[in-house]
Amino acid sequence: MDLKLAGKTAFISGSSQGIGYATARTLAGEGAGVILNGRDPAKLEKAVEELRQEVPGASVSGLPADFSVAADVDRLCGRLPDVDILINNVGLFELKPFELVTDDDWRLYFEVNVLGGVRLARRLLPAMLDRGWGRIVFVSSESGVNIPANMIHYGTSKTAMLAVGNGLAKLTKGTAVTVNSVLGGPTYSDGVAQTVRSLAQAQALPEEQMKAAIIGANETSLLGRFIEPAEIAAAVTFLASPVASAVNGTAVRVDGGVLTTLL
């Protein structure tokens, strides 16, 4: 299927690795120009060069910003050109007992996971509406619907992300601009892989054994394995395309069947 993305330009927050990078690669492969983002300028430049090699001829650039620093995001917004597609992917996650999650932790998670997307949408949505076409996709999580007991602050921030996306979609009524979210399930992104390795080392187990044990403990997963970043990226890219013109204001589940309730 031709997703009709040739000539479109996309900005993907948090895209020097993981789901964000996989999304940038998929978009670039469909002919879109992509602007990557990361907080480490050296790592970001490496990602830009790698993507240029993976997708020869693609228009690829990078803009660094640390989304935990509001002034940094403001500077990013000042440098960011009007784009056709905004992918709000940047996010933090961690396993942490509720009683150990501090007020500062809560503020940080909302600063990055929620306000990051708010600030970018505030900068880019008006121009999309003026032009009459645009796409905003929030990369949320099934944890925003089924809040994990060991990541309540993370799950709650993902719930807020869904709410922001739903509200923004109502501002697009009667236009060809859409705002949607993706509910990703357990995905073997770089951050998750690092956590699994740490747990494996702490228990003196091989990484693959720990990986299988974690996903095996998830009784509701119909997929029975971790989702690959490219599988999330495929759904995000579809929603970002002109082909998905009738999909607006919704949350698309790419959760491997983990959620057991209808949205």
C-alpha cells in the first residue's frame, strides 16, 4: 500500500533510539522527510547518520532538546519549522514502588511525558489547521488504561497523554487534521532491554531467560512475546499518513492483546 507520505515532513520526539527511531525509519522509508530528536547531541547525530545510511536518499536531520527542561523545549519550538506530522514519542518510564515515588518524580514524569507533547502541539497545531492538513500522533501505552502497580506515576502520565490527544482532536473538527494515540503494549525498546538486562544481572540469569520470564508472567498477552519497536512504528506511520484520513480522536491498540477491556 502506498501511504502517500512522499513530500511530507515529520518531527519525532525522542527518536535517537527505540520506538522513536523505528518510527523515523518507517516514515523515511515511505518517502517522508524526518527530523529526529534526542537530548544527547552526539548520540542524536549518530542516529541521523545511521538513518541516512539505512534509507539512502531520505531527508534526515536532527534537533537536540532535553524534554525535562522547559527552556530547552521552548528553544526547540523556536527552531522547529512547521511540519506536516508531529509524533509525540518522548517519554520516561521506570519500575518504582509507589511509596518511593517523590513529588519531584511526579513532576518530572508529567513534564516529559505530558507537557512535552502539549508544548509541541501548541507550537505546531495552529499551522496545521491553517494549512488544512496535518497529523499528530501520541505514542501512549496500555499502561495508561491498566495502570501498573509498580509504575503508577508512569501509567498516570500516559493516561493524561491520552486525554490531551482526545481533547486536541476536537479542535480539528471539519478539517483534514487528525490527532490520535497509539496504545503500545510491552515493547522491547532500548530502555526496556536495559531494564531487563539489569534484572537478569541481579538474578544471575541470561537476558533471554529473564525476557521470557517477564512476558510469560503477563497472563493476558495474546502475542506471548515482547512487541518489536518496528511493530509499533508501523501503526504510528499509518496514523500519520493521508490514508488514515477517517481515523481521528481515537486510541489504537497495538498491545498484543494485553488489555482485556474494550475502550
